Amino acid sequence: MTRLDHDRGLHQLSHKLNKNVTEIDQFVIWGNHSATMFPDITYATIGTSKVTDLVNLDWYNQDMVPTV
């Protein structure tokens, strides 16, 4: 199930940034498929850009985290 959460997170990022999921590297899901699960974009990159520099952190915290 964690793989499903990982794929959901990649899809959300790719949709938000208008990029292909194959362009996103180092996106991580921590925890299990439960309330302890957490999508981590701290080290995620697209090319040489950090994802944290490309997305609004309010979107990340209010939309992405609860949805994944």
C-alpha cells in the first residue's frame, strides 16, 4: 500500500508542476499506509531544481499531505 501512496504523491507533484512523474527524483513516503504515513519532498528534485523551491508550501501542507 505504501507504493500506492508513493505513486499518488508523484502524480500530485507532477500534476502541480506540469512535469512527467519520471522527471521527479528522490520523493519519499515515510511510515506505513496509515495515519503515520508522511510524504517527504525535502530531497525531491526535478532536474537540478529542488521541489521545495517549486511548490507553494501551503499547497503541500494543506492539499498534498492530507490527500496522499
